[in-house]
Amino acid sequence: MKNITGKNLKKWREKLGYSQEKIAEYLGIARENVSFFETGEREIPVSHLEKIAYLYGIEPETLFNEDETYQEAELSFAFRNAEELSKESLENIARFQKIVRNYLIMEKKLG
């Protein structure tokens, strides 16, 4: 499972244009740890997994999924941004993405 998650972490990060350094800064960890997560050498803590998923505008479960069709569908909702955003901006984007996702889930259940 670590290898699938690691591959997905790297794939999403690269598709959205983030560097390992930027993700490390956002998570408050060393860049090397991001590399270890992506290669499957270390298991990523759930708290980091959730923060990354919400930054990317996806459900955390997406990072466990091997289905390419599912991954591509999720990518259409993902926020693409510039590498030069500050940590605070990344946190705001992640909060906003989480609110939007929760709203869409509520709409689907209610409507």
C-alpha cells in the first residue's frame, strides 16, 4: 500500500506543479521526508496525507487508488497553482478545497 500511495503522491505533486520543497514547507517537515513518502520508504502520517489531499482538492482516498480513470477524473477538480505561493496561501487553498468538497458532498446527498 505504501508504494501505491507513494506513487500517487509523486504523480499528483508533479501534475500540479509542486516541488518536494514546497510540499515539505507546507507540511512543516524536511524535504527528504517527502521523498521517503513518495518512494514508499516511510509511511506517510494520516495528518500529512489529509493536508496534501485537501491542498490538491481531492479526497484522501484518491491517494490509495490505482485506477487511472478515477485518478484522471479527480484531476479535473484539482487546483493548479504556481510554485511561488506561500505556506499560508497553500493552507488557505487547502481549507477552501475542503469546504468546496464538503459542499458538493452535501449537495449530492440532499439533492
